[in-house]
Amino acid sequence: MAKSDRLQVVVDMARREEDAAAEKLATIQKQLNNEIARLRDLEEYYGQYEQSQQTLRTGVNAQDLAKIRNFLQQLAMAKQAQMLQIQRVEGVQRQAREAWQTCHLKHKLMKDMIARYKTEEQAVLDKNEQKMLDEWFNSQNNR
């Protein structure tokens, strides 16, 4: 069995690792997109709520005004927490991208190495075939 054939198992494993890393990266990217969408929703709701309450401030008692301010503060804290969550997921995404790049490079290098081995093996086979043809031709000429 040729060296390139024996190493094909390793290349297949590297491909599977790369595929798994790519799937993980895609999942994390989807999570990041969801987290960003949540932040946009919070910001949009905050802006709408703030705007609606500014138009209603006339005739609002102090207790209701305090409740409105408190709710806006809670929304602001939720936005901050969501921004921190996005930063955490971005960190995980960076790590997943680096892991995928490592797997991708490993797979590519393994494929390149097998291609090189196959080229070398084919060159040896061609050389042996040429040697056999030369020997056969010489034996035919000596008759």
C-alpha cells in the first residue's frame, strides 16, 4: 500500500475536524447575530418608550415620573448587559475562527503532502515502467 494511500485516513480526519470547526463557527456566528438583533430591539424599544414618555410628561405626577425613569434605567442596564454579552460572544467567535483556520490549514497541508507523495510515487512507477520497457526493448534487439 502506497504511503499516500495510508495517509488518506489522516486527511479524512483533518477534513472532518475542519468541517466540525466550520459548523461550530457558523453556530457561534448565528448566536452573535441573534445577540446583535436583541441589542437593536432593546435600543429601538428604549428610544420608542423614551419618546412616548416625553410626550406624556405633562400632567404626570412625580411618582409616575419616577417609575418611568426607573424603567428607562433598567432598559439602559439591559442594553449594557447585552453589549457585554455581544463582546463575550465576539471573543468566542474569534477563538472559533482561529480554530477553524488552524483546522483548514492542517487539512490543506495534508492534502498538499499527499499530492506531493502521489507525484513522487507516480514518478517512481514511471521510472520503473521505463526501465522495464528499456530492458524488454534491449532483449528484443539482442535476438
